Amino acid sequence: MKKMWKTLLIALFLGFIWGWLITDSHSAPFGKVTFVIDSDAPTMDPHKHAERSGVTVNWQIFDSIMFRNNDMKVVPGLAESYKIITPTLIQINLRKNVQFHNGEPFNARAVKFSLERVLDPKTKSPRVPSVNWLKSVEIVDDYTVKLNLINPHPLWMEDLHNLAMVPPKYLQEKGDSYFAENPVGTGPYKFVKWTRGQEIQLVANPKYFKGVPRIENGIIKIIPDASTKVAALLSGAVDLIRGVSPEEIPVIKANPNLRVSTVPILRFQWFYLSDALNPESPLYKKKVRQAINYAVNVQEIVDNIVGGLGTPTVVLNPMHFGFDPAVKPYPYDPEKAKALLKEAGYAQGFDMTIHYTTANMIKGDEVCQAIQAYLGRVGIKVKLQKWSPTGYMDIIKGGRAKPCFGLNWGSFGVFDGDAILTPFFRSGQQYAFFHTPELDKIIDAQRQEMDPEKRKELMSKAQQIIREEAPWIFMYAFKTVEGANAKLDYKSRSDEIFSFYEIGFKK
Amino acid sequence: MGKYLLRNLVQLILVCFGVASLVFMLVFISGDPVMLMVPMTATPEEIQNLRVAMGLDKPLWVQYLMYMSRLIRGDFGNSIRIEIPAIRLFLERVPATLELGVAGMVLATIIGVSVGIISAMRRDTWIDAIGRILALGSQSMPVFWLALMLIIIFSVYLKLLPPFGRGGIKELIMPAITLATYNIPLILRLTRSTFFDIIHQDYIRTARAKGLPDWVIVYQHILRNAAIPIITVTGMNFGRILGGAIITETVFAWPGVGLLTVDAIFTADYPVIMASTVILVVSVVVVNFLTDIVYAILDPRIKYG
């Protein structure tokens, strides 16, 4: 008898679920999607780290005032609209009726609190460079704030899109360390559970202001080993992986349940001739630097070593705002390279060390060996010095990576040429190993120019100068390969941001 | 016995202290964690502020004294990446590694000892040959390769077992086999040779002459005598198991201390590197110490003066 009751109850329950599913199948989220990251998120607090794995998790749970849409344009997010009152005063009108997952309202106070939290030295936030142009935040009313800027800052929207809005009341009550493991945001997914080193579980936020998500359960798994990651996709244990290496593409393509997509990303590679301003070095001569660029066949490296997962480029990534397509890569011309070396007085060539690390690169060792071979053909004897990624930036900053070092840079998701020009070519910056007074003037001018067209002109000028001066061995922009369950309906993004909210199952 | 234990205990403490100092030195020679934590556009002041906030600006010896005094209280400091005590991050991962380590060790001991016994009893037959091939094969096989082969066969093709992660018994099977394989050859060959020596002892011949059945001889006369070297090796193998766990955990995405350590090294998270290195070394030393005690209990002939 007891058993019968139980069966009846289960049947009733199932019937109820079924009914609920069919009546609500258009709007209710359902199903589970599993995404893979290589290493665990350091913390759930979006203001306390700057790591890719953590960023991936953050943007499921949090929103920012500005969003980057699928066309890579920055548009208002939690902001409804904005008005530039003067170049140093911006008014932002916020969306009404947005709630944090704990029910706390999102309002002007939350904006002021979030921005000031990052600026406060006590927070020890590595995100400070995204807001250090901000003088103060003024609350006008519940849904209006005014930003006072120190100087005009054309990149304010780009920078704000990187900063998550956090709940003031929750943080003040529970404290930072509790928040780091129990995050509450306004985002499309609510935090459920974090098993460190293993997985992060999320569930759809039915009250999301842009509409209910399509996928109910978002799971993020941590798999450090690249081969295991591919095997996990092949076995069906996960739905989406990033950073597939070229030799694994055919394996995934051969599986009818999976698909591969290639997408260009903001990260790009170059080799800095960091002795370009040292009169003792052969690299001091412009002709030598140009000769090096003529001597390396970048297209061949891209085609034959990187498996086509790159695009030769000069000063900027083609996706940066301000990129000038008229500034073309150096053609491969070893004869011209030899002639230039002869004119510069280095017909016999010289010795040079290239420092590098393979972090983020596809076949980094092989790429560097190819450069070594190309330069060898015009008489420059290259010694390769490989470093571990840990502390590599330290070696560069300390001026020990001379006369040449390899680097790739993802611009922190800022789709603007300034993300390269200022840190690498403005005198006074720690990574600017080449600069000229003229370049300084142009870079400073574009940094405060509010008219986009005029900025473009200035940046184009900067690119022409840098191409001509050739302080880098110009290389290529990266592409990344994703492998995915063929049933998923989604579009890969160039900013390396992944959101469960953008995903659904194909009908 | 008491004197012996005391002497070993003092040695144990000295070793731990030495290791702690060594780890501190190694870690602080290799790089600057602040540079990994700030975006490239950070100004020198911003970098300096972060360094001061984390106490990394003080002279090395001050950092060393701070480190040692905290260490004695079991405090390795907060992880540099997250404001969580390194020791807590470490302890969170211990159950996973213990689960895998014990499973691997038990599996290795069962397979190693039983195949070893059979090989010794049937010496120079085809059974012995298979045993020896097993030992040679599992010794020569790279751990990561075996792990990937298992994943490809059992997860990708047969779809029987999950390819990665930790959960129930199903998730445990492949990592445990991988870890065991790494340790089988040593146990197998030791069992085989020890058994072989004992079989030719007089007391075994006497037992045989008495007409005792084979299994009684194996269990009552040989195994107890062979147990001592096998236990020693198993105890010493503890360190090897931890070493093997780093690779196994990485391939199977098993969230144990091995994976934590690798992660910490890649992100230059010094407090976590120190906590895991120091604790792992201490636990190996302690296990070896305990092995010595078990040794004494098992073999009453061994007297420590």
C-alpha cells in the first residue's frame, strides 16, 4: 500500500513537471551546458584579480555599466543612456528595476560603491588602471550618477565595460572574504557552488533584466591538460572547449556531433627590439631594424608553423579601434635586407639574443626557431633564450630582456589602439623601449582627443611612424579555435569572453 | 626503543626546519609575484602600493623571520592570488589526494604482491614470464601516456568511464590504475625476489616435509617473513606516490594537492607553494618514521638501542 502511494506521488510529480515543461517551454530555461577553463578562478570577487579564467566566471554572475555586444561595440549595459556634459564630466542614467541576486536593488549607490571600491588602495585591486582616470563619482538621484574625470578620457566606455557592479549592502554586511566565495551580482546566472580545482556551478537568473536565459544550468569545469580537454569533448562529457591546437582540429572535425570554429582574437605577437635606443647596439640603426623585418617571412610562419591560426599585422591588431589597414606588413625580401645591412655597415652581420616565453603561443618554440633561421640567412646569428612564463614580465621590466624579446598581449579586452601605443611607445612607461618626442606628442594627443575621427588620424600617424622606425619585429594577430557540441547555438566572440547567456540549444 | 624514537624525532624536526628554510630561499630567488598580478598599464606607484600591501617590500631576512614564526604556528600566510590562508587551500585538497593515493597504493600492493608471489612460486614458467613483462611494461610506461590511453579507450571509445574529475567510484578507477601502475614494478619484483629467497630456507623445506599444503606455507611461513621488506618499500613509496599524483592529477583534472601545487607554481603563488612543499616533505618524513615503528612491531628480532 505504502509503495503504491509512493508510485502515485512520483507519477503526479512527473506529470506536474511535464505539464510545466510543455506549457512553459518557450520561456523557461532548460538543459545543462558545460564549458572548460584551463585553470581555476582565483576568486569569485571580480575586483580582486585580472586573470582570464576568473574573468570568464565573473561575466556569468556580474554585469557592468557598459557591455560589449556581439559586434564588439561598447554599448550601454546597466546604464540606460549617457551624456557627455563636458569632456571631464559624464552623466550616466541607470536602468531601473534591476536587482542583485539577493534582492538588493541596483542603483546609483551601487555604482559609486563599486567604482570607489576599486579605487580604494585598501581593496588592493589590480583593476585600478581601469578607473585611475576617475576623480569622483557623484550621486544625482537613485538612478543617475555623474563621473568627474581628471582629464578627458576617450576610453572611458571601454574601461567601464571591464568593471563589475557589486552589491554594497551585501558586501558591507558579509565582508570581502565571504563575498570572494559567495558572489552576488546582477548577471544572467546565479552562483550555486564552487568546488575549488574542480568546477563552478551556476543556475539561470529568471529575473535577468535582458530576459530569461535559455540554458538552465551552466557548469564550468577546470581541466588543465590540453589532451584531456579534447578527450572530454570527444567523449561528450563537456560541451565547449577553447584553445584547440591545430593538430587536434581534424580529430574534432571527424566527429559528427561536434563542430570547430575559428575566431580572430585581440591577442597578438611581436618581438621588441628593446635595444633600439642604445647607441652601442647595431639595433640603434633604423636600417638594421628594417632589414630584420624584411628578412623574416611572417606569412610563411603563419601558414606552415601556426597552422594558419594567425594574420600578419604591423603595429596594432586589425580589431583595435584606430587600426590603419594602409599601414602594411613588411614584405619578405632577404636581398633588400642584406643590402640594408650593408648600408648600415653590418654586411658581416652580428650576434643577437632573443628572449621569449611560449605562454599563449601556438608552437612558440618553433616560431622562434624559424626567426632564428631567417635571420641567420642574412648573417644575423641569433641565440634563443627561453624563459618560464612566471616572472617573464619581471625580466622585461628590469631591462634584462635585451636586445630583443618576444611578447604577446591581449590588450585586456580593450579594443582600442591606445592599449598598445601608450604602454609600449610612450616615453616614461616601463615597457616603452622605443619612443620619440614626436610619437609622445601624438600618443598624448590621441589619449585626450574626444573626436573619434581625429583620434583615428592621430593613431594612423603613429602607426606610420612606428612601421617606418621598425622597433619591433612585426609578427601576427592570433586566432583561437573552439570545439563545441554541434547542438549548441552560439557565436564565438573575439574578446575571449564567453557567456552562457548567449547560448541555447538548436531547435 | 624509547631512546631510538627520541633520536629519530629530533632528526625529524631538524629535517623539517631545513626543508622549510630551503623552500623559502628557492621561492624568493625565482621572481616577483607582484608583476604577475598587475596589468601592464599599471604605473610604478600602483605596483609599489601592491608590493607594500603584501609585505614583499621588506628585507629578505625580515620576511624570513616572519615566515618562520608563522610557520611554527602552522600559518603559511594568505595565498597571494586570493585572500585565503594557504593552509586552508591545501587542507581542502587533502581528501582528494588521500583518496587517490590510498586507492593507488592498495591496488599496487594487491597486484604487486599477488603477481609477485605467483611469479616466485612458478619461477621460469610462462606465468613468471607474464609477471616479468608486466613489471617491465609498467615501469617503462610514461604515466601521462598511460593516462591518456585509458581516457581514449574507456571514455572516448567505450564511453564507460568519465574522462576527468572527481566524484564517485567511477571517476576514481582510471586515476587509481594509473597511479598504481607507476608503483607496481617495485613491489612486484621485491615480492618475487624475497619470496624466492625464503622458499629455499630450511624451515620452508621442513614445512614442506611435514606435508603442509602450499597455501598454508605461503600464508603462515613465507608471507610474514616477506612482509618486512614489502612494508618498508610501501612506506618509502609514499613519496613516489605523491610525485606520481602530480602528473596523474593534472591529466585527470583531479582536484588534489598535486594540481594545487602545479597551479601555484604557474601563478607564482608563493605561500601555497611553500605550504604544499613543506607539508608534503614533512608527511613523507613522518611516514618513514612510522614505517620504522611498524617494522619494530612486526619483527621482534629488531632491537633499537
